Amino acid sequence: MTKPESCPACGAPNDCSLADPRTADRACWCYGVSIDPAVLEALPAELRDIACLCPRCAQVEAQLQAAARPIK
């Protein structure tokens, strides 16, 4: 069974703020990125909508890095 704090695709920590009681009042990192629907559709149906993917499996690492860069 997948845990809310683990990526359902690879089992790595997914860094979901909603899964951590200490940060559950903050928006998850996934709210600020655009995940290709094909990535989600590639997951087996039983693994969908139960936990966040990790940024690597969601294929959004570049988006997160770009968002973290300071604006000049």
C-alpha cells in the first residue's frame, strides 16, 4: 500500500506538504507546476489519486528549478 508521503510510482519521498502534519496548512509543490496528463495516465489506475508523485516521476524538476531562481 502506498503511503501519502511516498511517490506511488517509485516509492521515494514525494515532498508533499499536505502529507506532513507539520506543513499540512501549506500548498503542495504540485500546485505550482503543470504535470503532463500522460504522466498521470501512465500510472496504474489503483495508484492514481492516492498520493503525490515525486518531482522526478512527475517530470517537473525543471519547472521547480525555474520557479526557485531569483528574478533579476
